[in-house]
Amino acid sequence: MSEQPAPAATARQQLEPDAADGVRAYAARLRESADQFATVLEDIAANALPSVEDCTPWEELRETHLTRLAAQRPVVA
């Protein structure tokens, strides 16, 4: 990306109200996700990593997630 400022003659184009609402909703979801991630990192910083016995293997997490995605997928006749 260029570090040069945009030309002053360039006007911003306003979003349609529905598009603006969509962008706000997306920003809210990102903010919530970032807050959850920050909470996990703060917990690790305060309490160290959990023991291996208290963790779920990544393979199990993957399978659960893939099952969830498959359930969301529309069925083709």
C-alpha cells in the first residue's frame, strides 16, 4: 500500500443503510471475537496454561467443528 494520502478531490461514497448495518454487525462480531480471545490470553497470563488432562485434543475439536459445518450445509437432492 502506498503511504501517500488520498487526493483531496476524492469524495467518500456513502453506503446504503442496509450495507452500513451489515458493516456494523460485522464489526460487532469481530469485536466480540477479539474480546473472547483477549480474555483467554489474560487467563493464560494470570494462571498459566491448563494441564494437558484438562484440554480437549485438537482432533476432537476438529471433528466437532466439521460436524457442525456439515449440519449447516444445505442438502442437495
